[in-house]
Amino acid sequence: MKKNILNIETVYEFNCCLGCKTLHPLVSVIDLSKANLEQCTIKFDFYTVIMMESDVEDFLYGRKYYDYSNASLLFLTPGKSIKISHHKLLRRKGWLLAFHPDLLCHTPLGGHIGDYTFFFYKLEEALHLSLREKSKIMDCLHNIGDELEHSIDYHSKKLITKHIELMLDYCTRFYERQFITRCEANKSIIRQTNLLLDEYIQSGKLKKGVLPSTEYCAGKLHLSTHYFSDLLYFETGQNIHEYFQFKRLEASKTMLLKQGYTAGTVAEKLGYPNVQQFSRIFKKITGIAPGDYKVAQN
């Protein structure tokens, strides 16, 4: 099985595999129509952005009927593997941008590459481009390619990383557009999240002080943690901790109105460290103490 796994450590090695000329040892723009790799699994030890032409009849990499279908973008972090025997990824028409982490050292992009969370998405959470968006990405790739044709000098690293950063900024914009066009599907995910959090509250797990995490929710919804986190923030403006605090507060209001529930029992059931903290948070948000709230509602 190991012979079917190709670990490509450098951009130069990848260029050699494809028969491409290496213009820069740390970055390359590759025409995928020239690729000819037969390994079952391939692992890149550098950042990889893959733009594929999408087949109209196929819903590739999570593409649904409400997504654009002119091209799809996939993002891989260094060390991430992809099975190409099934996806036939490198035998499709498209382009690939490869850039090694060393290229980013002492550059503005290197300081915030982690902000581009789509590098941590699943392949099924790919970005699907309109014709205009595809054209923008192609312009960026051509600009990078043009700079690679220039002899390496003092300015090369700065200019290449700026072109890459511009492309990634466009990808951020296009992913936000995709969240908008997936509005109804996203609202369904938020509804599922609400049900999931309600079930978590009712399960009694909060008594142990264990709050639902992004990883927990994303796993239950079959999403990557970063995609779920980005989607939740886009739809609600909150992270999972902030969103759950709201859900927990709403649950506390319901419990306080039930017979036999005091601020102390509610605090224990909902996993607050103590009744004092629960009362302080409750009053800060509602403007009224838990005990007074119960009286006011009766």
C-alpha cells in the first residue's frame, strides 16, 4: 500500500514529477492538464491551491444545485493527503498553485496565513466559482506565473507573496459570497445546531462542566471545525461559546419558571461553576436577578 502513497516534499520535486520546469524552488504555477500521476494517494508538504474545471453534470466536492459550476477551488495545508485515484483530481483540466511555507518567512502573508481558514476545510467544502470569479483567480495565477518568469532578485519574494495574498483575499470574498448563496442551506445547519445544543443541555453533560465545543458540533454535523465556525459566525456574528451562552440563558429562563427549580439548581444543571456566577451573568444580560425574574413571571 505504501508504494501507492507519494509524499512530495518540495515544489521542485513536484515539478519533476510533472515534467515542469522549476522557475522558483519555493513556488510554482502548474497546468493540471499536463499532470500524469497514478498514485492512489498524494501528500504535499507545502500549501496547495487547486482550481479544477467542473463537469456540469457532476456535483463535485460538495457542489449543490445552488452553487456556481464554472470551476472549483480546493485548498490543502502542508502535510495534507488527498486520494487522487478516486477523485481523478490531477487528470482534470485546471491549475495548481504550490508554495512552500519557507516562502512566507518574514513576509506579511506569513504572519497571517492562518487567517485563511478555508485551508482547513474538508474537500467537500470546496469553493465553487462563477465565470467572473474564475476569471479573477486566473488573473492572479497569471500574475504569479509572470513574476516567476522574471529572474529571481531581491524583490521576487515580496512581489510573489503579495500576488498570492491578493488571490487568497479574493477567495475569502468568494467564500463569503458562497455563504450568501447558500443562505437557506446555512439556516438549516443553524436549526440543526440549535437542536444539537438543546439536546446537549437536556443530556445532563453540563453538570460535569463540559461545554459543547466547535469540534463537537462540527463532528455531529459532519462539517470541518473551521467551516462550521466560519458559517456560524457569518450567520450569527458569534462563535460557538458566545452562541451557546445565549442558548444556555434561554434554557435557564424556562427552568426558573418550573416548580422546584431555584437559581442554585438551574446553575448546577446548566454547568455554571457556582450560583453566584450564574446570577451575575443572568442579571447582566437580562437586567434582573434570577429570583426576581421568577417572581416577575408568576
